[in-house]
Amino acid sequence: MILKLNNVNKILTNWLDSLSKGKYEPLIKVWSGPKGTRRHLYKGIKSGRTHHFLSDGEKRLGIVRDSLPETVDYFEQYPLYV
């Protein structure tokens, strides 16, 4: 169990380091999810980067967010610390 926890700490630390440098990468990638589900890659118009959506609902919301005039950028698969 300690090995898995250390691995998670390493992944989160690397992710937070890249986020602090201004480079956002989704924590959960499309290819790391379950293989039998519907997953989508979407090239954002405003952000200029590829968004990783794990469901049809996320993709629809991403397209709506991208089309809103007040949206500058949006981040998918952002972990919430509770």
C-alpha cells in the first residue's frame, strides 16, 4: 500500500509542478480510462489545446463552454481536494 501511495504522491507532485509553471495537462487522460466507454478528444478553439473528455456529457459541456463568448479557457478532469 505504501508503494501505491508513493506513486500517487509522485503523480500529483509532478502534475502540480507543471500546473504551477502555467502548463495544464489533464490529470486523467482519455487513454488511461476504461476501454469499453465512450471517450473523446476535442481540439479547443479558444485554448488551442486538446481536451480529454471521458463521457458524452463532458464533451457536450466542453463544446458549449468553448462557444460562450465570456469563456477564455476551461480545464477538464481537474481534481477536487475534499
